[in-house]
Amino acid sequence: MKCSINGKAIAAFATFCTVLVYLAVGAAIFQAIEESHENEQRKNYEEELHDLLQDVDKEFHDELKAPCHMVEVLQATPNVTNTWTFAPTVIFCLTVVTTIGYGYMYPVTDEGRGFCIFFALIGIPLSCVSSRLRATHCQLHQMGLQETKEGARRKR
């Protein structure tokens, strides 16, 4: 059996690797832009909560913390976990370039929104080309397997 690696297979693999690198670099940039804003927002929230609780009697602290936490959850203000860590950011980048767009995570800074537009303008065509090359390669590979099976049947 001959080797099935040809130029189209190499092109499909190269574009797939390019998309992976593009997603990783995009995720790192989004993380750098949005994570600092998220941390700053969390810090401001904690300072405001501390200032609010400082003016209240000590015995009411626990009673006030629970409603404040509920407001935090309902208004989706930052909580203890970071949204813009690397793995979720890679998934966000994947949803951008594949045009799925779940919407559970999105950039809130002007820089992040601008970069998202730029990222999508390059990433969507790159993703389409990569998918097309992989599909063509798989189709050619399957046709080659069918020809091999038919040739083996003829030899019998």
C-alpha cells in the first residue's frame, strides 16, 4: 500500500495547525485585555462593599452580606472566579471564528470589542478554509480507500 500523504493532506494539516495557533494567540490577547478589567471591576466592587459595611454595626454584617451577594449574583457583577482565564477564552475564540456565538462570555472593554471584530474578520475565513481543506482531504482519503478495496476484489 502506498503512502497517502500528499500535498492536500499537508495543506489541510498546516491550516488546521494555523487555526490552533490563531486561537491560542487570540485567547492570550483577549485574556490580557479583559482579565485586567475584570480584576479591576472585582476590586472596585469589594471596596464598595467594604465601605458600605464599614458604616454598619458589626452585628448586622452577616445579614447585609447575604443580600449583597444575591445582588452580585443577580446583576452578574464579578464574583470570586475569573471568567477570562485561558481555557474559557480559547472556547470563546472558537465560538467567534466558527460563528456559533453562545453569548455567555463577551468582551466588555472597547479594546476587547475592537479586537473581537478584527479577530473575527481574519478568523472566520481562516476557519472556513481550514474546514474545506479537511473535508476535501477526508473525501479524497475515503475515495482512495474505496479504490483500494475494489482493486483487492478484482485481484481475487
